[in-house]
Amino acid sequence: MDKVRTRFAPSPTGHLHIGNARTALMNYVFSKSTNGSFILRVEDTDVERSTQESEQKILQDLVWLGLKWDEGPDKQGEYGPYRQSERLEIYREYAERLLKEGKAYHCFCTAEELEQRREERIKRGEPAAYDGRCRNLTEDQKNAFLKEGRKPVIRFKVEDERVSFFDEIKGEITFPNNQIGDFVIVRANGMPMYNFSCAVDDHLMEITHVIRGDDHVSNTPRQVLLYKAFGWSIPKFIHTPMILGADGSRLSKRHGATSVAQYRDRGFLPEALVNFLSLLAWSPDSGEEILLMPELINSFDIKRISHSAAVFDNEKLKWMNGVHIRNLSPEDLSERALPFFIKKGYNVKNPEHIKEIVKALQERSETLSDMADNAEFFFAEKIYPEAEEEKNII
């Protein structure tokens, strides 16, 4: 078997979501469990929403979680560059190749025309996919549209056949092509669409396993068609189950914190969050629930990923975080709790005093924020100790 190469490819349009963090973790752990490489690729072709600030925050969150990439924007390898905005010429080259081979074409349909015809097809009970109106335009027709000021997109030709691929969790999945239709691979502004840039990059970066959420299942047949059109070998696909809130709906902001940064700011440990995320739709042979990264890597088996959606249980995360807090040395815990103490305005000039406070609160704190809240008693000007443990601290 070739050396395993996985990738995490976030779009820098906001914070690192919990679901994306689990995807990154699965890619990282699987690659390390097989002595492979973990690649970080930034998919920043959405020029209106992508920001450098978001990219930096996502990278910081990944580092905080302990997910160290082998190649990426700040760690160049032989398959770079690793930002899609720096790979535009590559995408143009491959789009031109498809056009020359007759596997793609320019489409001049306006958004209004597309919507009107889509509604008509739905009324007739037909698939809502593009109807191929511009497939066989003559040069005169193309020139007429250009004179009107229309800027074409590039569409990939989807032939009348079924598309099948094998998912390592779900098994064989088949899509009728009339559900897909001729899809856009390059926008009118020249920017590549997700499925096109993703397929090109995964091939050129020699990605062997594509691990992502099952909300991407519908993207996979389009990417498979592109792989076949170029004559490329197809990577293995692993689509992980969805993460649900306690009410059974897809995890969202209405369920509370949904970003890694929010959990960090609330005093959760990276070890605990990694541990918790790893057990969402996966479990080790041993049945152990408390796992550090080395143990997780050693026990990881992709075949043990569940078919069923996972529920994000905040209470279990708090419990797990409390266990990891109790497993830390007083010195380590003091260092981690210090920013939360400072935020509360406590006098933290005496390290030994801080360590004794932390030791007193370690057994009953679920988060570092809890610990900081409960430490107020020890920093009051007048303290009337009751517990023997608290007397010793003062």
C-alpha cells in the first residue's frame, strides 16, 4: 500500500467548527496511526468571505488541539502551494484541458434563466439538474452571447450513466447522473468551484484517503466523474456520521458553543476536547473512554467508525474535562489556570499560593473557568477558613 496521505481543507470564512475539528482529528489520527502524512490545505477561493484573520484563527485552533500538519501554508512540501488562491493557474490549466477534450463547455445561461427552467422541470416532476442548454452552442451563438456582455461559466459534461463509488463506512453508493447534471467547474469570474479544485488538488497532492463529513456525500460523485475524465486513480472515501445536538437535530449555534475557540475560552482542555471528539461515532477495541493522543493514535481503526450519527453531549464533555483536569500535575494545571485567574482580577504573584489553590480545587472543577470562579474565596481580603485543606492554603 502507498504511504497514506490525508488532508484537512478548511475554508477561512469563520471559526473552526466542532464538526470540522472532528474531521481534522480523524484525518490526523488516521495518518499518524499508519505512519502517513497529514496535509493542511486552505480552500480560500471564496474571495468575498475568506479572510487572513480567519485562516490564522483556524491554524491556531488546530495547533491548540495538537494537530500538527506535515505540509501546509506555513510548512511547504513538494506538493505546494497549499492555499488554493495561490493555485489558480493550475486550475485554469486543467479546465482548459477538459474544454479541449470536449469534456467541458462554456455556459452562458443567466441566473434568472436557470431558475426559471429549474422551476419548470420541478413542476413536471423532472430532476432539477441543469438541462444542458449550452452543450452544443455554435461559435456564432457564443459570440452573440459575448456581445451581449454575458460572461460564461465552464460546465463539466455528465454523460447518461450511473456514478458509483465505494465508501469505507457506508459501502457502495450509486447516484443516477440525471440527478447531477452538467455541473459548473469554473465560475464566470474565473474562480474554480469547490468540486473541481478539490479533485485537482487531491490528485496533485497524492491524497490517498479523503475523510470528511457525510454532508459531502453528494459532492463525491462529481469528484469521481472528474477523476475518471482525467484518467486519475480514485482515492478512498470515508464519510463520517453527522454530529447532532441533544434534540436530535444537526449541531448548530442554537445548541450553544459550536467552535473550538468557544470551548477553549470556557476553560476546556485540548486533551479533553480531542478525547471527546474522537469518541463521536468511533470507539476503541478496549472500550476505554479516557484517551490521550498517543493512545488514540495507537488504538485507532477506521473500520470502527459508526454508521450512525453521534450526539454531542455537553454534560459528558464536562465530565471528561474534569477527569483530564484531575489527571494533570498541580504545576501543569496551575500554568493552564493562570490566564483564567488573571481574567478574574486575582493577585497571582505568588506561584506557590496559586499551586495550593489549584490543588484544593482540582477534584471538584469541571473546567478552568469553574476553577477560577471557585477560587474567589481564596483571594478575598478576609477569609474565614472552614475546611482543613483551605486553612493550609491560607
